[in-house]
Amino acid sequence: MAAPQFSDYLVERRLLGRRLSFWRLAAFVAAALFILVLGLRLFSGEDGPHLSPHIARLNIRGVITGDRETLRLISRLEDSAAAAVLVSIDSPGGTTAGAERLYDALRRLSAKKPTAAVVGSLAASGGYIAALGADQIVALGNSLVGSIGVLVQYPNVSELLDKIGVKVEGVKSSPLKAAPNGLEPTSPEARAALESLVMDSYGWFKGLVRERRGFDDAQLAAVSDGRVFTGRQALGLRLIDRLGGEREAIAWLEQEKGVAKGLSVQDWRADRSFRFGLFSSAAGVATLLGLDDLARMLERGGERVEGRMLDGLVSIWQVDGAD
């Protein structure tokens, strides 16, 4: 009886060994693939190395701050294999200084490669400044474009403090130091100082539009009162060059800039895409395991916070008419 039991034991050992070998091989292959993908993401900073000629797509989304990741990405595009760049814009604007940094970077890029801005739903204020950095502006008929203007906003709670009996005191080196501060009524001098800042930046913005769009005084006055225009209106006012989307932008690049036909369009993403991709991947695994609360937390961790307060002068379009 002992011999058959020993024989069965040997068979089971062989089967177990085969199973272990299979899972070891599977684990090795999975680890190798992970390391390969990790290396491509870490060392390229985008979805892949983008080594062959292509048309790059640079996405400008949400509030513009002139962040370092986007500026570094644009700098890398200058010496890349991309034959041309589509600047895909869907933004209400952001800080005026951030939009200026983005515009300057796009003009440097345009000096080396042909560029076309493609407007999605919105390219307003700082978003339109970004569009001005490209060689051509293409927008849909129902896109919103324009909102040429600058503003500064601050809450003033001085009356509320008076009602509840709170008084904030301070010692200043001069009357306009830290003014306005929202804790006391804004003096005429402080308001005049702010207006001077706003009008100076507004003049810069209008000068940019005049230069890039070739406007005379009358044409500039017709578009620079802070309103937005549909793509159809913007075309008639010469704020954009043509109606359409990526297909029309690519046709222009091929016909007017000599870009080869049939090139693939490849997304270029800033370095932060890898970090946020990890959050998204981890959230997906958590969902498969039934850990929905953890998945939601990971997704929130990977989101970029767009609703934070913006410091300084802003060029942003808001539905409430504050612009």
C-alpha cells in the first residue's frame, strides 16, 4: 500500500512544481512589463519617446498658472521629432503672469516648429493669450473666444467686522502698504493704485492682440471690452483665422507649412501625468477589489486642484460678469 501512496505523492509534487514555475514566470513577465512602462514614463516624461516624425498635441486645460511642468514640456517639444504642434486649448484663463509665461514659451516653440491653436469650448482671457502664441487659431463655430481684459478681486469684510465689534489694527510703513486688505474700507488712493496696475496689464494685453492680429485702433476697440464671442463672431472680427477643429488645423499645417501628410497625432503630457496615472491605475485596482471608498480617495489624490485662489492680477473669464 505504501508504494502507490509514494507514487501519488511524487505526481502531486510534480504538478505543484509546474504550477509554481508557471506563476513564477507570469510574475517575472509582469514585473518586466511594469519596469519597461515605468522606464518609458520616467525617462520620456510623456506617453512614449516620440522618436519618429509626428504632429504633437499639447493640451492646455483649466486654469492657467504658467506651471513649470507645462513650460518644461514645451521646451522639450522645441528639439523633438515633432514636425508640428497642435495647441489644444480649453481654458477660461488664469493669472496674467502665468498666461504671459505660457505665451512666451509658445512663441519660442513657434520659432522652431509650426503651431496651430485649436480651441475647444473656451479660449478666454489668459486662454486667448495662449492661443495668440500659435501661428494659427482655429475654433469651432460655438467656441467662446476673447474676454480681453484684466481684473483684480478681493473680499471686503470691514462692514461685517464693524457689526460684530471686531477691529483689526496694524502699523504700516506707508499708507499704501498692504492696501487694500479687505479688513478696512478701501481708500481712494489704494483703489487708484490698483486701477493703475490693472490698466497697465490691460494695455499690455491689448498690445499683444494688436500685434498678433494686425488690428488698427478701431478693430481693437471693437473686441477689447471684456466680452466673449462665438467662433463665428470671432472669425468676422479676425480674432481667429478659421472655423473648424484639428482636421482643419492639420490641413492648414500641410498646405501652408509644408508638414508631411499622414503623420500621426501624438499626445504630449507634462511629467505630472505619470504621477496622476499611478493614482488612476491604483484606483482601478481598488475598484476591482471592491474597495470603492479607497478608489474614490485615490482618484481625488490624482486630480489637479483648479479651484484654488489665484494671486495677483488675473485674466480669466467668469460667467458672473466679474471680468
